[in-house]
Amino acid sequence: MDLHRHDECSSFDGYGKASELAKLAKELGHTALGISNHGNTNGLVQHYLACKENGIKPVLGCEGYFLPKYKEQHRGYHLCLFAKNKVGYHNLNALQYEGEKQKYYNPIWTFELLEKYHEGLICTSACIAGYLSQCLKEDKLSQAEKYIKKMVEIFGDDFYIEIQPYKISEPNLQEMVNVKAIKLARKLKVKCVLTSDSHRGRKEDFPTYLKMHEVAGHDLNHIEETYKERYMPSDSELYKRFVKMHKKDFKESTESIGKRMILNLKEIEDKCVEDIFKDYEEILPKYSDDSEKLLKSKIKKGLEEKGKWNKKYQERVKQEFNVIKTLGFHDYFLIVADYVNWAKEHGINVGPGRGSACNCLIAYALGITEVDSLLFGLDFRRFLREDKKKLPDIDIDFETSRRHEVIDYVINKYKGHTARIASYGLYKVDNLINDLAKVCGLPTDKSIDETEVRNNKKEIADIKKLCNKYIDEDGKLDKESLLCSREAKLYNSQYDDIITHFTKLYFKMRFIGTHAAGVAVTGGDILDYTALRIDKNGNIYTNYDLNDMENIGVVKFDMLGLGTMEELGELKGVTGSNPIYDEIVVDEKIIDNFNKGNTIGVFQFDKKAVRDILIKINCNCFDDIIAANAMNRPGPLSLHMPEAYAENKINIDEAKQSLYYDYTKESYGTVIYQEQIQQICVYIGGMSWGDADKVMKMIGGQSQSEDAKAEFERNKKELHDKFVKGAIKNGLTKQQAEEMFNTMLVYSFNKGHACGYSLISVKEMYYKTYFPTEFWFAKIKYAPNEDDYDKFCSYATKDGCVVFLPHINYSNERMRIRKVEGENCLQRGLSEIKGVGEKAAKEIVEERKRNGIFTSYDNFYDRCKSRVVNEKVIRLIKEYGASEFDKNIYIKRVTKYNSSLIGRDFK
Ligand SMILES: [Zn+2]
Ligand SMILES: [Zn+2]
């Protein structure tokens, strides 16, 4: 076994992905493979899965940083720990987390911590940078002895001394340390193991490995000498290296010492269990002692408050509840409802719902969504079924600027069971070529002159373009074709094999980042699942990313940020109006605005393409709005789906003849939604719901790599045959069945999601219709860039608003709503005058607020002239007319400005 070993998770020091390395280990005849990255456990899940995939035993560990006693500003000595079992894995995580609290670059382990968390762990003395090696190097034999004795006291038989048969940059040092260590081990009856401390898989990847160090600015001479041979060895290579290195160093034959050390590796392998992550499944903390009862009462209370606790709703709730009960998901719903309602109670604006959670009436009853799935005809089975078994995703939109409050709430509420989630920053074309360019002869920094910088930048852009040409939509790189291309060969010869290095580093780990939206929640102690990292703000993060967490059965909650929620919160505030969705979806004035395509500024209905759809389909009800939203994607547009929809709507009698009309009534017989496809598959094709899911997921999945394509075609054929067979049984002809299957495969969209998002649109339209000034005020306030102000002002005037130009007596720094003769108007801000700036505008406004309006230009000049409001600013204000004291002139200018705005066309 290659025990002490690094991969890409040792940042800029290890090379190779878990999947490649496990495969290689298998090829080399290893039956197990260790992992021990520097100071982190990031790669453990991927290592575990890759080993399982290749039929070898994963040994999970970490090469951490050790100090006998904590000292400030000391990086610590290397030390390796490996988990024998679940207890050991927990303790490794606990050591990393406790070590984080006293970290210096990396978590620091001390004797005290090791004593506390040693159970289930194997400890090995690590490399030349280990404490033992350093004692031996300085010939502090009694200190070394004391250290070993202490380790044996803690770990017993599970402490091993590492012997690394590799030369390092300091001549003869490793050899000398090895000899002393073996002698000491014999004296103290401690076992030794041979380790490689390999930092890559294959020998031939050395040039790329070096490049990686060069990118990080490491000392290449040292790396070259110490790591040249540190690729993954077979057991026999390790053994031979040892024998060669220490031929005559011992009384006993070197061969028998070497053999014993290989056997000791096997002993470690046998001590470790195969399946540390086995039986991990999605478990959540218990929300209450009787979650079932609590959930029931909350559902009832919720629907009663909405005035909907009637027979029809009760019937649907009962169906949904039975599924949730069978699956045991009570706590999940209670936990989500708890933080969503907490957010609402604390004035954080929450989206009405997204994804298939909109299809769940219980989610509506609990306040998780505002989507009444019964009212909008949304099928629960798209969201959850007894045969689905996996926890559903309930993603929630929160106003972006306050989302972190919700995350903090969940973290604090389930302390010890939660953490924010890490994300792996991988090398993509941009960051990789940028990194490589610096060390492959294409610098763009101050070391070279400007012309050269320009040339190099152009060359870099061209190289990126070339690389991108060989990457498909899923990000998969076609290495061979890229390397064979004429351009690649040219670039390689000119720039130090830049393309070769690119192909080897593409998609490898570059840094560990954080995932903004996710929170992991575990049933048991979170340290049973993952080690934790603490950032400089004290936030706790998992060591794994979303994918890894999912693979070991950790539930995550997604709290997404949506800017529109901020606007809607503002609108609620300035208008004092917040209508319920049930009413506005049938409001004639609102629907009429959709019908006319008067949707500029409205969430998801702003662009021309979708306005055209609304007009085309003669949108006159909320169902049409949902359909327009769902069809506003490149697929259905290129297929002329809106035209078909419109036609069916007009020729409804003809549309009714369609064999699947019963399942597509809401869209006049046009297949648009995933929910419809599921029903057609089940009720016409006689398929199982599971197969119906597969058909649904198939749609839009055609563009993939060659292998995936073949697999896709096989699956498609299988599902096609099932459908056709079932449909014939249900009375269709073969041709009809085949036609139907092919029609379905064209396009589909989750109706629940389209419905939830269309509710946001309708809410926006409510404000645009009844409070246009406030609507455009909110749009402008939250506009991402100031260049949009003019455009938005123009739209506002078209909606009947009056926009006043900046004026020292009326304006604030930025746009505000001002009442003029009883009407709300938009008053542009002083800082919008080019060259005036926020600071000067603020001073003027503050002076006016302190000492009253300005009575004349001179009065303004005398009161405001300062270092910030300087002559230039005052001149600009005057030239702009913002210090005009003749009211008639100002009003005339405003009138002229407004009619010019109405006349302008931006789209
Ligand atoms: Zn080391
Ligand atoms: Zn190491």
C-alpha cells in the first residue's frame, strides 16, 4: 500500500485526481491506498469513492501539523493520522476542528489533543519535516526517545515510524535519519513502515508537477531534488529502493528489515475497516419529540389562517401527508418551515417559491411557499412520491443582502449539526492559462515593456480561444484532439509546453472556496461526517463540497439570493400595500397589461422575446402567463412552440381531438410541462412513475460526449419501447404511440417552478399597474448600473409618471419620490448630474435640511461653497439648471424633458 501520499488537495504541492490515482494504485497491484494531504481532509470522500470504484481499500488520513505544546507562530511538525474505523474518522475530524481553533496557517495538533482524540486512529511519524526526524537530524536522541515513548503511550500498537527510502535535497540526511530511526525503533520495540510520501501518480507527470510549483513561486531546486522520484510506487519498488539505499547500514540483513516494513504496511491495511462511509444516510436532527403531530397541527393552522381548511384541501393534504409519513420526512418540512417563517417574521423578503416544492400543498400550508398548488393545478407527484425516497430539494429565494441572517439562524439553531459548505475551485481555461502564462514565457506584469504586455495578452487570449475550442458544453476537454492540433504544437514549442501542462491541470483543484447558499445539516454530530474549517469571520465550513456531502448522505439546505426580493421589499415599504397572490392573479387590469405586452421592467417578462410571446398567445389568464414564462427559452422558441400554443388556443375544438388533451388542458393541448409528460407516460404509456421521471429527465440532455450519447440513445430506446408497448395496450396504434413519444421528447419545463416565478412577475406587475412611480423608483434604486437610469426614467414616463430634473431645493443625493400637487413623482438626485458626485450632493442636501431651502443662487453659493462643493461643482449645477430659481423655467424644462423621455425608444 502507498500509505503516506498526497493528491491535488495538497494545494500546489500534490498532483492528480483521486479517480486517476486509485486506478493507478490498482494497476500497481496495491490492495489499499492511503491519503494524507497537508493539513486538510478535503479529498477523503473522493478518495473513498475512487478506491471503492477500483476495488481497493481506502485508508483515510491526513498529514497534519503537530507541536508537543501549542506555541504561537509555529507552523508545527508533520505528523500523519489514519482512521481505522468510524470512531477514528470522527476523531480525525475533531482533531482538525479543535486544531483550527489554534491554527497557524493550518490546524495545530498537540499532545493534549492527541490524548483526547486518539481512539480509532493510527499515527505515523511522517517525513523529514516530522518531529522525530528533526530530533534525529539534530542528534537529539533522548528527546527523540521521549517523543516515541509518549506516542506509544497514546497510540499503543498503532504508532508506527515512517522510513522513506528517497533522497532529499540535503545530501545524506534522509539516509542518516532512516538509520537512526530504525535503530531507535528496534530499541523501543516500535514498528516501522516504508512510505513514499508520493506527491503525484506517474513519473512522467514531473514537468507539470514542477510547473505547478513554479506557479506557486516555490523553490524549484529543492523541489527538483526532493520530489523527482516521488511518484506512486508499487510495494516492490518501495522495498527495492530501501534495500538499495541502506545496503550495509545494519547488522541484520537489509532485505529482511525491508520485508518486515512492507508487512507492517499490510498490518495497517488490515487494521482499517473497508467502509467508513457505509450506512451513512440522510438523517436530520429531530425538530420535535412528536414531529408528526406537530406537522399535522401546523398544516391545519396554516390552511385555517388562509381560510382554506375545507374538504377539498383536506383531501389533498391527506394524500401528501401519507407520502411524507411513509418516507419519514416530517422533520425536513418542519425545519424548512421554521427558517422561512423566521425570515418572514424578521422582515426578510422571501420568494413565493421555486422548483417543484411549488407543487406541494403542505409546503403552502406551512408558509414555505406562497404557491397554492391546488389552485394552480400543480401535481404533487412531480415533487415527492413514495418511490422517490430521496429528500426533495426545497430551494428558497431570500433578498440577497439579508440571506446570511437566515443562514446564521439555521447554524445557531442546530449547533453541532450544521456548517456552511465548502466549494472546490477547479482550474478552468481562464484561471489556468493565466497561471501558466506567467511561468511559460508569457508574462504580463511590469517586468516587460508595454508593447510586449499587449502582445502577450493577445497571445494569451488566442491560447484560451484555442483551448475553449476543444471543450464541450459540459466542460469536458478533448485532450487528444487539442494536443494534435497544429496550433497546440506551435504554442508548445514556443511557450514551454503550455498546452501540454494545460491538458494535465485542467479541472484540477486550485483552491478551496465557499458555497454562498448552502447549509449542511446532519442528524448526528457533524464531526461524524466532516472536519470543519473556521474562516477569519468565525464562520464554520465543512471540508467537503456539496457533491461530497451528498455522497455521504448529508442533507443540505439551499438559501438562494434573489435581487428582485429586495425590490419587492422596498415596494411593500413605500406603497404600504402587499396584496395576496390569489387576488392579483385574477386582477383584470394586471392581466390586461400582460396581454398587451406592457411588461417592461417586470421580472422575467422584461425582454422583447417574451413580450412577443404574450401578445402572440393573447395572454388573458394566469395560466397563459405561466406558459409564456415556461416557453421563453431558446428550445421552445426555435421550435415555434408559442405559435403552436396560440393556434391550439384559437382552434380549441381541434386541439381537443389530441389523444393527450386530458393531460394538457391547461395549455390547450400543447405539451409544455414536465408534469404533463409524467402523466402521459403513466396514464397513456402505462409506465411506472420512476420511468416517467426518466423520460422527463431525458429531455434537453442530448448534447453530451460520445460515450454519454450512446448511453443516452440506449436509454431512450428502452423507454420508447416501454411507452409504445403500454400505449398500444391502452388502445393507441403503434404510429400514434410513436408520434406521441417523439412529441413529448421535444421540450419540458417544471410547471411548479414557472408558476412560482410567474407569481413574482404578477406581483411586480401589480405595483407597475397601480403604483408606477413607486415601481420605477424601486427599479432605479436597485438598478445594477447608473447607465440604466435614463432608460428607466423613459419607461416610467411611458407608464404615466412625471420625472423631475435634479434641483438643489427638491433633490436628495439620489432619486427619491416627491409629492407634487398631491401626486407622487420621481425626483432625480443631485449626484446624477455628471461631475457632481455623491459627496458634494450630500453636503448640499444636508445644508438644506439644516437651514432651510435655498432662497437664491447667491444664497446657495454662500451656504454651500466648500472644498467638496467647489467652484467646478457649483458651475456644473448651474449649467445643468439645477439652481434655477424661476419656477416657470424649471417646470418648462421638466415638461420638455418628460416629453423627450416618452419619445425615446430603448429596445
Ligand atoms: Zn511531510
Ligand atoms: Zn507528506
